Amino acid sequence: MLTSALKACILQPMQPSLFPSPIPQTYTVSKLTFLIRKLLEDDETLQDVWVQGEISNLSRPASGHVYFTLKDANASLKCVMWKTSAARLNLSLRDGMEVEVHGKIGVYEPQGQYQLYADQIRPVGEGALYQEFLRLKAMLEAEGLFDPERKRPIPEFPKRIGIVTSATGAALRDMLNTLRRRLPLVEVLLAPSPVQGTEAPPALVKAIQSLNLQHPDVILLARGGGSIEDLWAFNDERVVRAVAASRVPVIAGVGHETDFTLCDFAADLRAPTPTAAAELATPITILDLQAELQNYRSRLATSTIELIAGQKAALSALTSELRYLSPERWIQSERQRVDELTRRMHSALIHRIQLQSAHIKGMGRRLEALSPLAVLSRGYAVVTRKEDGGVVSHVADARGAMKVRVSDGEFEVKKS
């Protein structure tokens, strides 16, 4: 039905026109890809689908997204899981793994390929157990057994540590070796129990309850890795409730790093492995204390140096401020201001003198133009009587000895 609808959309002819034969509609690559994407995304079945196949071409780039191909004997399907979904994945993916993938079908338009956008992945054959796991998890979580507020801190210096695990398993040996290496004086209380099979849940509950009566500082609930069936005892509701009801803090170290059980959520602290559980139960060792002491020494030295450097910087700043506010700096500034005013006054005085000199020269030229000597230089003369110095300006004034003044001197004349 989807193929028919797709063909109908893509090959729909244009409306009849005046031309004798219809012209088919032409699509751009982008528009055609968009139409295909819309058809796929509008199909409700393809937006909520489980697909089974084998993983190949698995890629985990630095972005945190997961890219892989699902394939079977006859076909393959590109898949992508975004970083937010991949962070919630409790499964270690690898090429060749048979899985069931949930997601929706879409189109990656730049390459024109359809692909599955995955949000859940589960191993093939574990679907029923996984669904039961989710049912129990939702029920117990609704009761508040997994609330972070009820988690208790792990003591830093435990004196007695209780262990619930198989007495013959490698997990016990690994934990004892770790405790002996990190905190050899700690007392270990062992409550052995089967960790697999139908008899394991009640035995685990009894072991946890018996250790509570001996009042250890912390209890380690642990076993090695295995399939979901092997670890199912730690998903049993009775065991989970016993962990939550324990009066002593519980560290769960069940399976490997990628294995999660309901006891992990109910415990006060989850460890990825039994060995890691023993390490978390002894957060501080003798070596840690020595390193911490050395660290405090180093920090004290660094802090002292930084404090001295800070005080030096503050002192330098205060010195600079004092210099800025000192009378000497004010006097220097005023001296500079006096020098500047002196320079400006000298410049103004020279300018004024130049102006006055130019004015005087102009007045001199005007005076020279009006001087009698200038008139005499043009051939005129001034005649005065020698006896009284009177100017002879008329013929009647001329008598006796007289002086004649010309441009370059004077000489005497006498009226005959």
C-alpha cells in the first residue's frame, strides 16, 4: 500500500492543457526526497517498529552517537542512535550481535537514504525477561525503593565488612585480595549464598538479614558476570526488597560493568564489578592517606606562596596609590603645569612682540611717507632766516642772511 501511494504521488500527471499530449511533472531531487520522507514519517506503523537483525559496521564517533547496520541474509538497514538514547543503553554492542532494535523509519535527505532512528536495543531472546525487568523496575520505583534520598553514605573507615556471595566463586577471592591489599586490618564477615538458580533468591535474602544482625559497617552483595538469566536472582523482588530494607549500607557489585540488576538500583551504591565493590567499600587506604597528606602539604605551600604573592600585589597597589596621592606627585604635576604655562606665555609674548614690531614698521613706513625729508628728497627746500630762524614762506619774509635746507644738508644764502 505504501509503494502504491508513493508511485501515485511521484508519477501524478499534470492537469490537461491546450497541448495535445500531457507533460509529466518534474521534481527536484530535494523535493522528491522530501515527499518520500513525508510518506515514511506519516506511516504510523513505521514510526513505532521493532526490527531484528545482526549488527555490522558499528561506529561510535566522538559525538556520542551510535551508527550501525542491521542485516539479515537478504537485506540491510542503516541505523542511528542519538547520544541521549545511547547514554541510557545498558548493553555493550559489538559487530555480529543479534539484536532487536526499536525506533522509527526516516530519511537522511543529504544522501537520499532511509534509515532507522533507534531509541532502544535489546538482545534477541531476552525480550520477555527484559519486559519483566522493566515491569518490576517500574513497580518498585513507584514505591520509592530506588529514590536517591534514601541512599546512605558509605563509611570512610569501615572496621567490619560483610560479604554476600558464593563461597566458591572467583568473586569472593577477588574481593578478599582487594580488601587485604587496601585495608588489611578490616574484619570480613562472610554470609555464603547461591547466586544463581531457583534456590538463590531466598538464600540471598537470608544472608542479608543474618549480616544485619552482626552489625557490619557495610555489606557487599556481589557475583561475577553472566547472561540475564544467570543474573536474574538479583532481579528477584524478594532480594531487592531485602537490599532496600537493610539497616546497613549495601554496595552491589553484580556482573560486569555493562550489567544492571534491580539490586543495583536498590543498593546504596552500585559497583561495576565485585572487585570494584571491595574498592568502593574501602574508599581510603594507607596509600591514600599518605597521598592526601602530601597533597595537603603541597596545597599549604601553594597557598602560602599565593598568599604572599597576593599580599605583595596588594602592597604594590597601595604603594602605587600612595604615590599617586603624594604631594610630590602633585608638585611635579604643578611644575609641569608651570612649565607649560611658561612655554605658552613665552610663545604668546613672542607673538605679541612680532605683531607690535610689524605694527611699528607699518607706522614707520607711514611716518616716513609723511616726513618733510621725503618732500625735500623730491627737490623741495626749506628756507629760514638765520637771525630768528623764521621760515621764509613768502618773498616779503626774505631778508638778510638765510639758511636753505635740502635733503642732504643746508647752506647759507643772503638776499642782495
